[in-house]
Amino acid sequence: MTDDGPGELGDLFMRVARTQRRRWRDALAPWDLSPHQTRALRVVCERDGVRLSDLAESLHIAARSATEVADGLQERGLVERTPDPGDRRAVLLRATDEGRRVRAEVDRARAADSAELFARLGPEDRAALARILRALAD
């Protein structure tokens, strides 16, 4: 019998999180994107122009780190910098057609990987897990 106390639950939760991060890193390998780049690309694709400061806030990273992430995405042709029409001193990041295409491919790969991982659970267990995770996330 296992000890399902808070310490054990925390350890199990972290093991699953590490497993998921490793699986997603492997799923991202064909595009040579880091997790930060992937999340940044998602944010840029979801908005019609995003300032670097807003990107940093969305990713919970320092502004300097957001600049480095954006630079990497721009070098790959996935985002472009455009002048902010509301502030001549600022720039906005916008997804390129290639960026939107890559984002869609990455989303499909991550969804397929998640489906494979969570297929280990039956429908009732998946529903219970979703309910529990929502309760913990709030």
C-alpha cells in the first residue's frame, strides 16, 4: 500500500509534470523550438500584434528574455516586428504565414501526444483528473 499523503501526491504530481514536459520537448523536436518559443508563438498568433512587454507578462518571463525569444522566432521567419500605430517608439510582434503554419502543426503534434498519454486512463478517470486539476489550478 502506498502513502497518498501530501508529500507523496506532490512527488507524483511533479513526476507527471516532468514526464509531460519531456514528451512535449520531444514532440517539438522536428521544429527545433524551445517551450518558451512555442508558448510565445501561440501568444503572438492569438493576438493581432503584441508588444514585447505584453509577451513577457503572458509568459511570466523578464522583458529581456522575451526579446531573446522574439529574436529567435524572427530569425526563423515565424514572427515579424511592425511599428505600433499607437506609439511610434514601440513595435508589435505579428505572426507570419509560416508562423501560423508551424503553430498549427505544433498544436496538432502536442494534441496527439497528449491524447496518447491520457489514453492510459479511461473516460471516467480522465474526467475526474480534469476536475481535480481545475480545482488545483484555481
